[in-house]
Amino acid sequence: MPALMIREDVPPAELRRLAKIEDDPRVARRLLAIAAALEGMSREAAARIAGMDRQTLRDWVIRYNRGGPAGLSDHWGNGRPCRLTEGQQATLKAIVLTGPDPEVDGISTWRLIDLCRIARERFGVIYGETGMGRLMRSLDLSWQTPRPQHAETDRAAQEAFKKGFAAALAQIAADHPEAERIEVWFQDEARIGQKGRMVRRWFQRGMRPRMVKDQRYRSAYIFGAVCPARDTGAALVLPHVSGAAMNLLLEEVASQLPPGTHAAMVIDNAGWHVANELRVPPNITLVHLPPYSPELNAIEKVWQYLRDRYLSGRLFSDTRAIVDACCTAWNNLIAEAGRIRSLADFEWAQQVNP
């Protein structure tokens, strides 16, 4: 078969320049192969340097002759249209987000086989589990582990707290006219111990990885507080929780506040946070969260990060080892520029300048 002629309106040097700036490596290889053929290299050799056979190069030459360099791009079709209408997709997504009622449906979570049944019964459309999984991903849904929520959580109280937070900061500023700025801090404690937890990790598909999980009970507590605005924090690692321990942390935070700064410290209602012996420094005001509202305390995300990143899958020989690991993890957090801000910067909890 005679060699197929290649259009010559674009010189090889220009094709090589286009290949250099092309984001798609497959298109870049096609440009280089055609440039090499135009410069006199045999079609077989030109195809080989681009990782294709001669017939494939011939096919791309036909595309190039028809459309120039733009003809070398892949034009993927949109695939088979979804068998559910947009309204049916929205309804199915709402069903998934609502979840089953264990008392009515008899199950605690929808599996793909359940969603296939719902699609068949509600919409008369038959899906296999693989296809249903693709549909879930196309609806921006993923298989996740839910975050625990206390049965007595009051969502209305949480929303009211967030909406009133700016007013609370303004009141703190009015009560402390000597302060040049009001800084928002989040405070909590994390128990770290030998009885560890498992975290997700990348591993070979189809195989389940193993991770050490200690079953002993020695532990320590990180008393911590973070300030998203300044991307900083303060912490103490202590053997137990108490009002005295909380006083030590408050003193530590107070010592780290810049001159002219007053801290509005968001805190839950644990017993040692409201104890009679609590001594709150004059440059700190405690702002108590609604009951059962850990999701409003941004430092909870810091604890999750520290556990996932540094403190899981470990064997701690004794309490000293736990304390050392906690101190190292916290120091790594402080040294990681931008990490506290990215984890704890809640939009509704912004500091104010009087």
C-alpha cells in the first residue's frame, strides 16, 4: 500500500512546538509522529517513537489531513443517556440523602441492590449494581462513614448560635474596650491512648490491609486551643481532665495572646469547663456552645487530622510514650503552615476588630 500523503501547510517545527505545549500526552505523541514523518523518517519508525503501530499512525494522518492539528484531539461521545429523567434522578438522590427509616424499611442503610429495587419499583427502570454505582457517582454521591450525632442534638439551637455569634463577639468587644482586637479561639480535649483506632489507607484493590490496633487502656489528654485567624494554637498534654488542668491551658493561651488582643474562646459544656474553681484570665472570654454540638467546635477537625495523620496504628509502650507522641503530633501541626487555618476557619466564626 503506498504511503498516504501528509498535508504540509504546518511545518514540522510548528508541530513540535505544539506538542511541547500540549496538555494531553496522547495528542503530543501524535503531533511528534507526524512531524517525524514529514521530516523524512519512515512511517514505521515514526509510529514506533509515538508508541503506536503503522496502521494507527495512518488513521491519525487521515484525521490530520482532514482537520489539521485540531483533528488529532480525541472527541469522546457523551455515552448512553441516563435512563432516568432529570426529575427522576433528583427524586432518587433525595431518597438516598434521606436514607431509610429502620423502623419502616427494616434496614439501616441503602445498598446498591436496594437502590436498583427502588429504581425498578418507582420508575420502572432496571439497573444493575455496577450501573447504579456509576449513577450515584454522577449524582455527586459517594459511600461514606457518617459522623456520629447525639440523639438530643438541637439543630435549631445550633443555627441560632451561629447566627448570633457575630453579636456575641460585638458584645465581648463592648465589654472590653481596652482590647484592640477580638480573636476567636476553639478549645477542646482529645483522649489519646493505647486503645487506638483504624484509619483508611491506600492499598491493592481487592485486598484488605492490616493495621496494628492496641487493646490496652493507658491514655493521656491533649488540652488544646487553636486560633484560625493567626494559624496558631496552644496545647498541654496532661494525664487527666479536671478544672485544674483547664486552668493550666487557659493560662497558656493567655500568655500567647498578642498585646491588645482579647480571645473569645468557643468551648463546650464539659464539667471542667464550668467548674467553680475555673479561673478565666482577664484577656479571655468563654463562649459556650449549645449542648451536644461538637460539629460547631472547629478543633474537632484538628483532632481528627492528628489521629489520622500521626496517632493511629501505633503501639505505645507506656504513658510516657503516649505523651511524647502527642507532643510530637501537636508540634508538627503548629509547624505546618496553613494547616490550622484550613481545618478550623469556619465562615460564621470570624474575629472582629473593635
